[in-house]
Amino acid sequence: MASPILHWIIDPICGWSYGALPLMNAVEEKFPNRQSLHLGGLYSENHQPQMTAAMRAQIIHYDEQIHQLTGVDFGDDYKNGLLADTTLIMNSIPATHALLSIHQALGHGSMLSLLNLIQQGYYQNGLNGTQYSVLAQLVLQLGIHEDQWSKYLEAVDQKFMHQSIHQTRQLLSRVRGQGFPTLVYENQSGEMNKIPIHKFYNKPQDLVQFFDQQLLKA
């Protein structure tokens, strides 16, 4: 019998996934290592659009909805800096690569810490998390220096990354998820059920309480 766990199907360069970050952090604080992050490659392969004025306006519109529903903040450096850069190409792969490499080397807790740095840096401070040079600066905040970081990245090749994204998308399909983020509860028997995440936005303690109740039943 396995321990019950929450699965998050997310993308690091996804505003709605960023909206779920306070929920992940609240659960992690109460129940360390009882969550698993699955990265779905929102902007990968054939879908890496370049920023336009129309796209920026659409993203800002959605971000306002995300803010109203989840309470997360979108900074001025992001809205009027990063999103105003028409050379910006939406690409999830570098951040996905970074997160998978940290997970493989250091485990879930460090992966979640890096996700916080990437998403808060991107959405609050306008740091371009699609660039390896920016990611290297964020990883430094975890106390990981350049040589070590290079080794971690090298340990996760393109094949591994593609397989990981493919498995995430299979999981998304299996639970009939509609996109990112999708939250899944797996019980001790391995049965998976999709959780209506919208009920918990801006109510992280409600999700902690829900998970606590599931653990008591287990």
C-alpha cells in the first residue's frame, strides 16, 4: 500500500499554474513530500509563439482573472517589461529542464523551491524564465553553483524530458483533465481522482484540511 499523494499537472510558464502555487506551498508546509509535480510542456515543440501586442493584451486580461480568483500578484516589471518585449518567445522547455534536473538530483522539495523562484521571478519581477542564463541565477539562490548546475542539467537529456512530458500528458488524459493546472488525488490503493481545484483557489487552508481528511481515512 502506497501513501496517499496529491499530483499537480502544471507548467512553469503558465499563469494559472502560478495561481496554484500558494496551494502547493501550503500543502508542502503541512505535509512535506506528499505531493508530486508533473510538467506538461505547455509551450514546447510546435507551440512556441512569439510575443505580440495582441497576445500581451490577451495574457494581461487572463492574468487579471487569475489575480481575482487566486489572489496571486502580477508585477509591473512583468506586465510592462517582460510582456512588452516582442522578442520574447513563449518556451516552457528551459524551465522544465531546470526543474526536472533539480528533482532528479535533489528531490521534490528543492524542485518546488525552484518552481517558486521561477514563477515569482517571472510573474512578479519580470525575469525571463525561458532563458537558461536567468535560470542559472535563480538556481544560485538555492546554493547551487554553476559547475554543479551544469552537471545536473547534463543528467537530464532531451529524451528523458520528452518522456516526462509525454507521461504527464498521459496522466492528464487518464484523469480527463482540461489543462494546467490539474490536481489529482491518488489514494493508498493507487486510484486517482481529479480534484476541482477552483474550489480551493485563495483558500489554501481548505486544501490542507481536505488532504488531512483524506489521510485520516487512509
